[in-house]
Amino acid sequence: MRNGKGMIGKPVVAYDSGEEFRTIIDLIFDQESNQLLGFLVDEGGWFSNALVLPLTNIQSIGADAVIVAARDTIDSASKFPAMQRILERDNILKGTRIMTIDGRYLGTMTDLYFDDTSGAIEGYEVSGGLFADAYSGRSFVPAPDTLKIGEDIAFVPSETADLMQEQVGGIKGAMQTAGGKVQEMAQFTGDKAQEAAQFTGEKFHEATQFTGEKFHEATQFAGTSITNAVVNPEEQEAFVLGKVSQITIETTDGITLVREGQIITQSQILAARDWNMTDNLYHATGGSVKDRLGERLTGAVTGVGANIGIDQALGHRVSKMIFTTEGSVVAVEGQIVTPRVIERAKTNHQEQALLEAVGLTTGDALRVTGSNVGQQVKDGAKGLWEQVKETASNLQDHGSQAIEDRRIQGALGRPVTRVILDRHDEVILNVGELITHQAIAISREADVLEVLLDSVYTEKPNLSLSDLRAPEAGKAALR
């Protein structure tokens, strides 16, 4: 979901050329279908028609720009009759007062919110009116099927006002008395709040204990692989940059990658990446897999708990805006939570944010949800661990092959320091003979490749200038 005001001023960028060639200056909204059709990018003038960008021609709407395939996705409004009619009608939404057909004033329109894929209008932000927030003065009017806009007033069905009232549900519904009276949230304190906090604390304790047990197993399991499985290599690189190495790190060939006390620079990060030793840098600068795994599992507990209890937000009013990481809107301040909002929160992993925005904690929601929550939360943490373990196994297989390939590349063309024999004691290479691709292949087939790679002469040869010269002068040499 996007808001209209956030679209104004966004540059339009052509994907094929990377050119920023237009700017959105207004929205084109069809009141009869309650649908956003597209955007105005040039109002035109006496000798030109307005230029428009249909919503269907947009590839993606980002936080900073609107992406289209090419310049020709923008065209004259005259080629889009529905948009042309709306522009000629010249309805101005901002500042329009919204009123129900039975005469209840809901507020003055300040913005609208739409689905950035279908263009369907989800609702309007208004200031003042019947349900205005005491602090911000704003509320959210859910979009009806049609909106009748006049000179000064936009009329909506009377049922719209009913949808703006906070519904009894979730914690409030659970706390109703037999006579149907609602016990307000303010009364859910003292013993009840303490029970909820204790409940949540127990689940976090279980997750932490589980983390400690599994971490010991992890360190036996994969070494480098478990580090990369728990902490993304890119995250490791960001962590080590500018930090001081606590130890000296050397490659398998004895090359010093970084010395103790040295500050890690970008060049050392790139070298560590080439040697598949990013995790070594991470540990040398104080990176902790155990702490990071604990954070992830704790996050999993919170996430699973929020996912289980998210339905308790239904019918509550949102107290603050909730955005996705890409900048689109999950819920609007003043909006009543609907199944659609909950689904959007789940899709964008914003369950915890939505619970907090309606004044609930994960513990509150879980206590109402049911007694089997603890097992579900623990199962969620175990599921994350299995995912980490599987990722580590895959990384270990890939990493082992990469290390072997690098050792082979380093061995080719170098002499061996001992006789390499196959299983039948036939000589593959004698002392001092050079390692070739054929020698590698034969050694692998004979299952003695490891012996060969452990017998590579790595010292720098002591050769005189005459040893290095070719038997005759080069054609391009100075005479």
C-alpha cells in the first residue's frame, strides 16, 4: 500500500536507459470505481496535451523512484479516455470534506492510500471529524465501493462510520464479563500484566537454553560453514571493516592476511573473500556466532509469538504508521485493523510492529491465543535451527570443494618433495617432478590426491639470471 502524498515529486526512471526523465506531479483517481488509474507527469498547455503514466505501465514503485520499462510508457492523456475525462473534470481531492449520507462529518481529506499493484483505494487520511485522534487530530476513513465527490463534500455510505469504530475483540473480547460488559485495557494491569510478562519470559528462557545447547553442537558440526550459515558473509564484512584484529591470520600457503593489532581495511576484506577466510576475520575482530545465533533464535521466538497472536489485533485502532523495509505502508495511523491489514503485516513480517501499534504485546496476544503456544514457539526456534544446520551443511560442501580447487591451482607447476605412488606402488611422480593436470587426475583416481597436495614444494627457488635466460636472444631485444 502507498500513500498519494508520498508519490508526488517521485522521479520516473526508464529501466532500459537508466534515465530519470519525468516527475510525478499528481494522481489520477476514478471516484466511480474508487480506483487509482495512474499519474499526471506533465499538465500540458495551450499547444500540448497532458502527459500521463498509467499504473499498469509501472514496473515497480520504490522508496525513491518509479521504474518504467522505457520512455514510451508515458503518453498523451488523449490516448487514455478514462484518464482524460477525469482530468477535464478537475476534481480536487485534497481539502474535500467527507460526510456520510446521514450527515455525520468524518473529516477533511488530506491523503489517500492505494494498492500499488491493483490501484484499488484502501482509504483516506482525514483531519478532524468524528473519530479524530485526540493527539494527532487525524483518523482513517476506509474506502467505500464508490465515492460521490461534489463541489465541497464527498459522500460515503453511513456504514463507513461504523467501520471506523474500534471493535471489541482480541484482549478486550477475551476480558468481557458474562453480562457482556467490556473490561477496558487500562484494567488489565497488576496480576494480569505480571502473568503475561512471566509467560513471555519463560518462552524466552526456553529459547536461550535451547540456543546454548545447540551452539555446542554447531561448533562440532561445521566450523566455517556454521559461521556463514548464522552470519551472512556480507554482514561479516560490514562488521570487520575498521576493527582491530586480535590475532595474526595466515592463509593455507603461509601468506599473512592480517597481523595482530592491524586495522581491517577493504583490501584485506577482499583478500579474505578470495581465500574463503571472511569468517576468520570475523572471529579475529570479536565476532561471535553464539551471540548472533542467540539473537536470531530470540527473534524467532518473538516472530513466531507475534505471528501466532497477530489475529488479536483485529478490530483495534492503529496508533502509528507501519512501513515495510521498502517504504510501502502496512497500516495507517488511525486505521482499524482488518483481515487485509493482518495479511499485509504477515506478508511483510511486520506482525510485532502491528501488535505494538494497537497497544498489545506478544505476551498479551499469546495468553489469549491458547495454551499450546509455548510448544509452537519452541518448534519455531527448532525450525530455525534446522534451517541454519542445513545451510551450514550446504556451505560446508561448497567450501570444501572451493578449498580443494584452490590447493590444486596452487600446486600446478610446482615440484613434489617425495615420490607419489598409486595403490599398486607405481610411480605417479618422482621427487622434483612438476605437478601437472594429468598427475592431478591420476592421483584423484588412485585416491592419493591428498598425499600429492601435501607434498608440494612451496619454497621460492634460488635461480641465477643465467638460469632464467632462454638459450637465444629475443627478436625484440636491443642489440
